[in-house]
Amino acid sequence: MRPNACIVPFEATGLEESEKQADRYVWIRQGAKNGRQRFVPLSTPQRIAAVEYAQSVAAGPDAHLGDPNFDLKKNIRHFNYVLEKFGITASGLGITAHGLRHEALIDEYVASSGQQPPVRGGSALPPEVEASARQAVARLAGHQRKRAASSYLGAVMFRKPKDGAGTPTE
């Protein structure tokens, strides 16, 4: 990530006005996820603080967060080494970097729906709330289809109508 070069205003994203979630976005260049570019909204105080910190430690306006003397492979190795030093491993704290991604996506679902997802014991939501929250998670994860969010959130809960027959909420 290039924290100074990759922060763009909403107007530069090409997103519809109805999709606006923040004034500024992190631009993930093409090739990051199935060759598609995407935009992550700087919509929480934590995201804004993380980007501001990254900008303060980057070596220059086009610098990335890795060591400029290392290639990508060596920077990834160093990233994994740092995680190990802080115990951020399955055998250490019982978490992984990919698990932290899942946590961030679950947080997005909770912020969008006001409830825990099925994988955390949440109950069925009205179909429009469920669909909107899953779409927000899928978009943040870099997927086009809201169905992909099930990998992070669990299966869609079924609502039982008064006649007792179950129907999916999607």
C-alpha cells in the first residue's frame, strides 16, 4: 500500500452518489483482487487513524509501507516475522492475519445491520437489512456478489412466517 498516493476523494472513485460511504477512500489498484480495482471507504475513526499513521511513517509521497530495500517477497516474509514476534499466530494468540480480515468484515456487518452475523449467533434480520449488510461486507472484501459474504458471516438465516414454513431472507 502506498498510503499517500492511494488515498482519493469520493469524486475520484467513479462510484454512484448513492454508494457514498465516506469523503475519502483507499484505492486498491487493479490486480489486487481478481484484477479489479476497488475502493475502501475511510468511514471509521480506526480506518482514518490507521491511514494517517501510515502516511506519517511512509518515506515519501509515492512510498509503500514495506522496506524499500526489499522486494515484495521479502517484505511479506518480514510482515509474517513481525506478526510472529507479537504472537499474532494460530499457536500464539490463536489468531492470524487472515482472521483479522474476517474480524474487520464482521465488524462491517454489525455496523451495517446492528446485529451479530449468523456465525456469531445473530438471529434472522428483515430481508432488506440482511441483503444490504451482506452487500456492504462483500464490497469491502472486494467481491461483487453478496453471496460471497457467507464465507465470513455464515449462511443466511431463515425467517419463519406465521404459517410455519421457512423462507430465506435473501
